[in-house]
Amino acid sequence: MTSLHTLYFVVDRAAHGLRKRADPVLSAAAGLTTAQAAALRIVVDEGGATPGQIAQRLGHRESAATTMVRRLESAGFVRRTPSKHDRRSVVLRATPTGKRALGRLLGAFEELDARVAEVLSKEEQETMTSGLLRLLEVLHEPRESKER
């Protein structure tokens, strides 16, 4: 039986290995890291996102997301627009350059997907993805107060 410690260690090593393989491929395709690509994907998929929303979705601190957003903005992948709901807030929108870069990234992931498919069947990939998504849901739920 696998212990939580073993599961944590293996998932952490697998994530590190995937990033190590993906970063050079994504950098060559569009000049982005995996984290920057994930942030850009959120902006495109959501039709816009605040830095706080990006931080929350990626599980990063807001300061780290702000730095990442600045890099995406200076590279011309996103632009800041005033929020319609809060004048103090900004919404990031993908530029045409950002949308093209995301298209190149999706093509680059096909190469990485092929490497994974050499090792894991489609069913194994779906089972792992489903289990990890369920785990992420639980990890992102606010903890119940112990003072009740």
C-alpha cells in the first residue's frame, strides 16, 4: 500500500520532471515557461482574468502572479484593461500575439503528450488526471474552523 508520503514524493518528482521537459519545448515554441503558459491559458480560456484570479487558479501567491503578469505584458502577450466592476482593479486580456503564442504552445504540448503516451495508456492518463483533479479540489477547499 502506498503511503501519503510516497504519493507526495512521486507526484512532486513527476511534476518537476514534466516541467523540466516542458520548459525548453515551450520556450522554443513561444518564449514562455510552463507557469507563464498556464497563466496565458487562463486569460484566454476565461476571456480575461485578474492577477488575483490567476494566482488562485495556479495556487501561487499574488506577488508571484503579479511578476508573471508583468513578464507576459512586457512580452506583448496580455494587456491590462480597467475592470467594469471595480475601478481599482484591472483585467488582463490576451493580445493577438498572446493568442498566437498559445496556439504554438498547444502544438508543442502534442510532442510532450506523445512522450507520455509512450509510457501511460489513455485510460491510465485519464485515471491519474481524474484522481489529481479530485485531490486539488479538496486541497483548495477552505478548512473548517476548529473554534466551532
